Amino acid sequence: MRNIIDRDVDTLRNRLHGSASLPGDKDYDQTRSLWNGDIDNRPALIARCQDAQDVATAIRFGRDRNLELSVRGGGHSFSGASVCDGGLMIDLSQQTTVTTDPAAHRARCGGGTTLAALDAATQQHAQAVPAGTVSHTGVAGLTLGGGFGWLTRKAGLTCDNLLGAEVVTAGGDILTVNAQEHPDMFWAIRGGGGNFGVVTNFEFQTHDVGPEVQIGLFFWSADQGREALRLMNEVGTSMPNDMGALMAGMNAPPAPFVPPAYHFAPGYALLVAGFGSADEHARLFDDMRAVLPPLFELVSPIPYAGLQQLLDDTAPWGALAYEKAHYLEGLSSGVIDVIMKQMPRKTSPVSFTPMFNLGGAYAAVGEDDTAFGGGRSINMVFNITAMAQTADTLQADRVWARRFWQDLIPYATGGAYINFMSEYDESRVRATFGPKYDRLARIKAQYDPDNVFHRGINIKPQP
Ligand code: FAD
């Protein structure tokens, strides 16, 4: 295999506007790197594609030689689906151009753009595309799978704000995809993942956001856990739609806003982002303090771009990670019992359980308007994130995450967010999409009958 590729690589290089790398080339290791340091896949060949034509060239080159293909956007897939072991990796990291049309509330970006770059461009006009909570994440994988973040309750998922895309199919065709052109594909790429082709350009609707927003971070001790979780659940479900909340069982980080005595203390955190008035924000916190005073807090205005980067250091590149998730109706007393039982059992101080509250604009989108799986009436995405610096600690918390997840099954809706799955489990994927699965499988059969894009959460073609 190696010899065939070595001989052929000049052919590919001559056809690409971008470049191609082999193991040993100077940019090879950097280009194949993933956020999840637990995965060390080594493609036989990397095509660094500058545009849609390059992607079409790479797809044809790989298919002609029976190479497995993978597509790397921002490299944050927990499972490592974007970087194949052997095979041909299509790298989009050079496709990062962002353009905006503030009057029309539109933004376009390339298939390898990070959230940070999209935020930087849209915030020039005090606008934003609703996206995730860690700014080095890729726009592509996040959007194709859904996209939860601070603005979900105010403006929906990232995929709900997608207006169109440029997609290169498994056959090498370059399609313009939107509500009028290839509407079936447009439906499928809003939640169905990277199964249908390589997206080289996204067009989004933007919203007026910032430049300054409000944050409130509250941290309660492990002893206050039961009351804190009850309070967080109440706040998360009753707060106005122009607020977003992320809750977590976690150890307090050694951050400047955490008093040194509480660095690494186990407990429960609530981070609220407010996009309305500072007064509305302050009132919510007055009420919360009266019910359950926290161990420490931070309430402050912050630039929206700063909010988007606030959690970056909690999830650094190269961390070893494993993730499992559920959709829940909320934090019932049964769920709280499981959390109180399992949180003390984790080994790594950086393993944590981030939970997103839903509702608002998320719930207002029609069930069949997008392919997104899981249902618009669920109230919460519950993640169990094992994260560590050594393989042994990760292994201990991988076991912890699986047991925790198992204990929550009686309270879960059955599906899970596909972007928070470290492992592909066909029955979970089918449960996530429910009746949408068969429609996705038919669209897959139309655009990728040979299942070329099969890595990750795979929808199998079904004519
Ligand atoms: P990649 O690894 O590049 O790709 C992920 C998948 O998408 C792969 O299957 C890949 O082949 C496919 N793909 C990538 N680019 C393309 C493309 N252009 N066309 C077609 N297919 C493509 N999710 C949230 O919703 N909200 C969050 O707040 C959030 N925070 C996160 C924080 C961290 C630290 C991490 C690691 C993940 C987070 N996620 C979050 C999950 C995230 O949405 C997924 O991991 C997502 O798949 C990452 O996309 P990517 O482009 O960076 O990853």
C-alpha cells in the first residue's frame, strides 16, 4: 500500500491547488492531530484541500485506489472519526475564510473554520452564529451534528441557523445545497452528521449579540450538591429565553476567579450567560443567592468573544478523553440520586459532567424541519466526560463514565446527541433519529450509495 501511495502521490500533488503529505513529511503530524490525545491515527496520505475542486479530486483519487476516506474539519471528534488509520484523510484546515453580510444578517465560512474565527468575524458587527462553548471546536462537525451552546435557547441550534452549504458528494459532484436546491440533502446535513458529503462552505443566519454580554458563575460544594442540583434545574427551566445555562459536576479549576482555598474542590457549577439586560441578569442571581449561597461566584459583564473562549482552558488540545451522553427530561430526584452516587467515584480532577438546558428557540423548531435527532421537547443534554492526562487515569474514568451512564438509563429518553458519542452504536443511533433514520438512509443511498463517508456516526444507505 505504502509503495502504491508513494508512487502516486505526485499525481495527486499535481492535481491539487493545495498539497499532499505522507508520513514523515514536516506538516504530517500537525495536520493529523486531534483534540482527543487518546487517539493516534495515522493516515497513509493527507490531501490538504484548498477548495471544493481539491476535495472532489481527493475523493476521486482515494476511491480509484480503494483507500478509506476521512474528512477533518476542526479535529474535535471524540472518536477520532475525522482522521483515518491508513487511508486518505481530506484535510480542510486551510478552508477558513469567513465573510459577513451584516445588513442581511448572513455569514459564510469554509469547511475548516473554528468557532473562534467565525465569532471574530461576526462580532465585528455585534452579531453571532449560535455555536458551541469551546472556541477551538470546528464549525463543520458541530453544525452537521447539531450544535448546542450559549445561544441555543435564544436562537436555536447551529444547524437551525444554517441557510445553505456547498457540498462535494461521494461521486465528486460539487452541489449548492439549500431550501430550494437539493432540499433533501439540506435537510439531512442539519443534524445527520458528515454522512452525505464534504461541506466546503457553510452559510448561516446571524443574530444581534453583544459585543458585551453578562455572565454569572456560581459554585457550590459537594456537600451542597443535592440542593444545588435542584436549584440549578429550577433556574435552568424557568429562566428567560435570552439566557443560556451550562451546569456541571466538577472540580473547581485553578482559575484566577476561584479563591485559592477552593482550587480543585469537588462541587457543582452553574454558568449562566445573559443576552438581555444586566438588571434581568442580576435579579436572577439575587433570587439564587437567597435560596442557596454559593461557595464562590463571579458575576460580570464580558465581551461575547470572551464568553466563547471562557472554557477553552478547561478542554485543552491533547487531553485524553472519552464521552458518553443522554437526553433527559431534566434533573428529577432519581437523576440527582445517581449524580450524588457517581460524582465522588471519578478519579481524574478534570473529568466532569456538563449539562445543557434546552427549551426556548430550540423547542420552537418543528420536529421534522431538520434531521436533528433527539426531539425538540427534551429539556437537557447530559454528558459524562472522562478527561485525563495519563492513559491509566483515563481508563479508570472510562469505566466510571460507562457505569454512570448505565445508572442513568432509566431516566433517559433513549437517544443521545451524536456529537457527544465516543463510540458508534447502531441501536443508539437509530434510537436517536427514530423515524427520521429511514429518511436519512434513503438520502444517503441517493448521494453516497457505496457508503464512502462511513466513519463516525454512520447512517447506512438504504434505497
Ligand atoms: P472533526 O473531528 O474534524 O469532525 C467531526 C466529524 O464531522 C467527523 O466525522 C468528520 O469526518 C466530520 N466532518 C468534519 N468536517 C466536515 C466537513 N466539512 N464536511 C463533512 N463532514 C465533516 N458540541 C456542541 O454541540 N456544543 C459544544 O459546546 C461542544 N463543545 C465541545 C468541546 C470540546 C472540547 C469538544 C472536543 C467537543 C465539543 N462539542 C460540542 C462536540 C463537537 O460538536 C463535535 O466533536 C464535533 O464533531 C466537532 O467538529 P470538528 O469539525 O471540530 O471535528
